[in-house]
Amino acid sequence: MAVSQDLHATFLKRPSTIAYMARAFLPSPGLKRTRGFPPIRVIWKNARVGRQELSSFLRLTGLPLGQGMPLLFPHVFGFRLQMALLTHHAFPMPVWGALQIRNHLLQHRPIQADDSLELETRVAGQRVLEKGAEVDLYTAVRAENELAWESLTTFYYRGRFGGQGAPSPLARPPEISGEEIARWQATGGSGWRFGDLTGDFNGIHWSSWYARAFGFRRAFHHPQRVLGQCLARLPAAGAAPTQRLDAWLKGAGLLQFRSGPARGQRARRNRLRAVPGRERPPRNHRSMERGNRR
């Protein structure tokens, strides 16, 4: 790993889970001391997807392979880069307090399993709210030197951090209406296996004893796995090269989302009880990044 200007890091191989999970136990400087989230940027060059990890993802979510990787897979594969950023020594808050509350994914073109990838994650926005603070992490995936996929992931930290600002324009989820089209009970016992895909081995996903210590009733699935199972039960999005997914996490294992083509046809609005809808999402992540700075 090469580090420049203290806030930029470049990985020439897969970020080490042991290294960033070890950093997670070090003291964090605190948001009030740093007066905000610094502009940390991390890059992972020459990334390659293992066929075994892609197969494991498909098996745990029930999603098909299709013409390329599923829209959700780059988010799962690249999550370890977000973990590396969230445990960076200059990041002001401990990763243990981070709650993933929103995901906005945009695919420009399908990514093939044998593509050479470059991933970049950086702090793109932040805001102090009445009872906490939010930080937006923007991720770009380039396949064969072409921008193929983007995302904006928002994490929330509980606490009092000073003057309250305006909420994100992306904070409000779409209203839900319509008939239920799917209901199921997710099987347990695979939190560690899915953590191996994301690089997120937080005990709240595999130990009920640990989860109860943080105020949860029991261990619960990674949000990405629940979201994948929801998508697997919806009508197929087809072979559209551009696709869009927006998800709002409402609690442990509960989420609300809309999905569909990035342009053209109507998007579907859904939650765990997958429901059709009409709202069309914004066209690109550049508008999201500008909106989150308001």
C-alpha cells in the first residue's frame, strides 16, 4: 500500500482485512476535534474478481449471473475499500458505530468477471443532524479503464456533534403502495461467509450475543445480502446495460428500495415486501453529489 499526503492511499492488491480490522480497535480522534470528515480517498488498482467469490455471492443472494455481474455485486466486492476508508487513521469516528442507511448504485455498462478493475472510494459529502452525523462515500469502478459503475453510500453515527444542518435531499425514501409480491424468511448462519465477501466481519452480523451488547435483539444479515435476496424475487431487469438501484435501510435487516433502468422505463419501488411503483430516480450520481453538498 502506498500513502501520499496522509489522506490518500493506493492499494496494489486486495486491502488486508486483518490490517483494517486491527486499525478499527485504535482510538478515533472524534468528529468535534476534526471539525468534520476529512477528504480521505482510497484506490484499489488491478483488482480481479475471484470466480469462487462471485459464485458464493450468487448462491447467498439467489441472483442470476446474466450478461455480466449483477448490479449489486460491485458494491459487495468493493465494500472492503469502504472499510479501509472507515478505519483510516484520520477518519474521526469508529467503524463500530457506523450504520449504513442509504445506497445508490448506478451501472453504466455490465462488468465481466474477467475484467481488470480499478476502484476508488472517497468522502463525498457530510452533514450534522439533530441526533447524529452522516457521511457519504462515493465509489467509482472502472473496467478496462472505462467508468462502468458508481455508488453513493451513506453512513450514520449517533450522537451530538454541534450545530444542526440541512438533511440530505436523498434522505426521504419513496412512498410505498401496491400489492405484496414476495415474502420469505431469510435463513441464518451465513454472516461469516458473507463477511468474507464484503470484508465486513462486524460481530453484529454473526453473533447474537455481540449484537445484543449493541442494543439489537439478535445478529442480523448484512444489508447487501438482504437487498440481493429482494432483487432476486423481483421481475428481472433484463439485459439493459445501464441500471439504477436506490435503497433506504430502515433498521436491522429492514430496507426500502427502488430499482430499474437508469433511463427510459419506469423504476420499481419496493421494500422487503417487494412492491411495484412508479417513481423514476435521478439520472446520475453527479447530481447526487452536488445535492448532498447543499
